[in-house]
Amino acid sequence: MEKLDEKLLNWASILDEGTRRQALTTSRLPFIHPHVALMPDAHLGKGATVGSVIPTDRALIPAAVGVDIGCGMIAVRTQFGADALRGRDLSVLRVAIERSVPLSAGAANRALSATAAPRVAELEATEPERAAFRESLAPRWRMALGSLGSGNHFIEVSLDEEDRVWLFLHSGSRGPGNKLAVHHIAVAKQRARREGLDLPDADLAHLVEGTPEFEAYVSDLRWAQHFALLNREEMMDRVAACLAGFLDEPVREQERINCHHNYTVVEEHYGRRVWLSRKGAIDASAGRAGLIPGSMGTASYVVVGKGNRESLNSSPHGAGREFSRTAARKRFTREQLREAMRGIEYRDTDAFLDEIPAAYKDVDVVMADAADLVEVRHTLHQVVNVKGD
């Protein structure tokens, strides 16, 4: 760990100057307590750094949570071993998953599935005082439940160090969460302009606890975080059903882990109750199971937290980008992507060029930097990868 400033602690050995400056700006806001913690995968974000843990006293910065509220991971360890997959055409399984789960930006279900219906009912009963507003902003939110999205969101079938089969996926609150986040970021900016606040970055506009705007944001935030969690549960049920159909045997789950890495919760740190925003970080409290994905073509990790106090009980959420999407498309080729994905069943398309592993930090370096934050329980290597355009 490196102390960059009185209120900025850093675990990233790979840290560019722009990211350092952005994190310093956030850490110097007057309501930060006790400090901002930069995770090993930290990189430049909108307003606040991706891969940062931001504790705020009686205030919240909507852009510091981000627009993909509740984004995170879910993993299931099955009873199957690698022998169950050996000799089979894994493209059949990939296509089955692609047909079962709506992929890509804006994709949604055509009808409510039997497993999605009770989850929708649960969401309808969550934070009911804001239901009418959410309905007006995202009237088709029900059809988004069980959809993946695009970008770095993925579904994978992986093998661990003992050749056991895992199902692993990454997604969040999709369009409904995005629309809610964009609305509240705008509200925070309007408040800053109205009150003449001199902010170092407009995206650091905050809402103050006890105000109607703050309460509205927290209500929608909690709903979107729950949507994201149930969205992952719904997709995982469908992926498990695809695997069962592929192997002609029901999936018996040995373990299931579901964790956010873009979210806010109330926690106590250094003697004070704070709103803790993990923007690209997971809860690594002592004994807590978590998931840290690499990029497509590299390892992912099942971990358990060590409860590091200085990191605010947090750890990285993935490899973290080293090149922007635009820069990656200019720098890398389709042949390089194919080489990186050798031995993995995936949809061979230019659409994924900006997701090439070389566009991300070396996940092995990230995990080495996180050695005092988490303990690795399992290392996963994918054999099937599913992504949206």
C-alpha cells in the first residue's frame, strides 16, 4: 500500500498520472471520511476513478456510483468435471446460451419467463414509494430482467484448478439502472449550479443527506442494486438450464456467489457511519466470498476477503482497462484477438476487438497487488465465452 496523500491510499502498482490526479481530486472533497482507497485495477473514470472506494459523510455523489448501478458478478460451481465437456462441440452450448439470454445494448426479453415472474413481483414490492417514477422513466424494465448487455459484460463456462465446471457471468442493472443513474446525476448537477458550488469536476456534484433529492436517489439506488442482483440470478438460472440440456443431466449447484462491484451501502469505518461507494470494487470483509474476473481470454478468481481496514474492507473488481475502447481498436487486430482466445469457444467477430485481453491490465499483477486484501480460493479459466455486440 502506498499513501499518495493524507486522504488517498493506493494499492495499484500500475497507475497513470491522469488516474492519480482524478483520485486526488475526489479525496480532497470536504465530506470524505476517512480516505479514498484506490484498488489495484484503478483507472480513469467519469467523475470518479473506476477501482476506487469512496466513503462519504452525510452526502452521496451519484456519478461516483456510476451509471451501471449494481453491476457485478455471479458464479456457480457445478457437480460436473471437465470430462463431461470433453469431446463435445462447445459451439452448441454457446449458441444455446446466446438464444436463451438477450445480448447486446438495448436487448430485452419478448415475454416474461416463469423464473422471471416472481423476481419481477419482488422488484415491484421493492421501494414502492418510487414505483410510479421508475415506471415513467423505464416502462419496459420488466422485459430487461435476464438480459446481459454489451461491453465488458459476459457469460462464461470455466474450469477451476481441479477441472470442476463453473458458470460465471458479469452484468448489472441494464437500461433501467442507467436511466435512473443519469437522472440523479443531472439532479445533483442542477443542485450544484443552483447553489453556486465551485466543483473541481461537474461529475463530482453531490446530494446531501436529509434532502428530498437525496432520499429519492437512495430509494432508486437500492431498487436498481436489487434489480442487478436478480438480473444475474435470472440469467444464471437460464445458463444452468442450457448446460443441463447440453449434457442431458440436471445441474446440481455446489456453490453460488453473487456480488456487486458498482454500488453504495451504509457501513461504519474509523468510528463513523458513512455512505461507502465502491466504484469498481467488491466487499472484501473478513471471510466474505467474492469474484474478480479477468478479461476475455484470461483467468478469473473466486476469493475470500481478508478484512483489510485501510482498504475499507474492499478489493479490486477485475483487471481494469489499460487502453480505452477507441485506442484498443486502433492498436489491436482481429488476428491478435483470435490468438488470445485460442482454445476458447467464442463468437469470432470484430465487435469484441476492444475487449481483447491486451486492452486490460495484467490480471496477475492486479492479483499480486491485492495479496493483503483477498485470498484466492479458486482460479478459473474459461472454455466458453458469450458476449453481446
